[in-house]
Amino acid sequence: MRLFPLAGGLVGALAFSQFPEFSQQYVQRLSGAVDELRAVTILVDGAAAAVGKTREEALDEMRSGNSALISDMGSGLAERVARYERLRSDYEALRPATPVARLGKFYRIRDPELVERTWEHYQPAVPVTVDGFLTAGIGFAFGWALIAGLLSLLLRPFRRARKV
């Protein structure tokens, strides 16, 4: 029975040890996406300012336009600007963080398209950095505790009462 928590710890260590490199590759893709969407946002802001409107006013005007084409363009631009704001916020939180600190901000790795594209090109590797060893240790402890806790709960009905 002690082998199961050990196996859980090893699986956790293996999985978590990959996080530093995966998060680094995600942040690189995130940076590219932010740069790409920044250009669209600057274009929208500039066009809105040229006619004396805020970004939101200009986008609302486009979305409620008489032309289906203009309305669709306005909706598409609004989605890109909103994605830019979300990705920029995530990038500003993840960029300066160490890989171990990124583990605490894993919820910022949330853009499905970027996660999918990062995963498609990700190659697992043996971690040889301090961050890789730290995250492997965290993963080992997490995996060990998870399996040990589950086994404890499952086996509780089968334990004999201790004599007092």
C-alpha cells in the first residue's frame, strides 16, 4: 500500500517538473499575441480619437451600425480589443514571475488558443534547473498527499478499531 503514494508522488513530480518550461513557452506565445493585438487596439483608439470618441463609443457605434458588414467588423474589433486587455493583464502578471511563482499564478495561463498552440509544440524534457527541481518537489508532495489521502479515505471502513 505504500507503493501507491510513492507512485503518485513520482507522477506528480514528473508532471510538475514540466511546468517551468511549459509556462516559459506559453509566456513567449503570450508576448507575441499581445504585440499582435496591440496593433489592432492602437488602430481602434486612433480612429476613435480622430472623430472625438472613446474606444467604447466608437466600437458601440460600429456594432450598432446600419450595415451588417460594419456591425460584424465592430464586433470582431471589440472582441480583439477585449482579448488584448485580458492577455496584456496576464502577460504583465506572468512575465516578471519566476517559474515557481508562475505555479502560484497558473490561473493566468487561461487562453485556450495559446495553451493549445503551446501544447502542440511542447517537448517534455528532464528539468535541470533549480525551478525544475522545486516544481518537481512540489509535484511529488502533492501527488503523494493526494494518493495517500484517497487511500486513507477508501480504506477507513476496513480498519479495525484500536484497543484503548
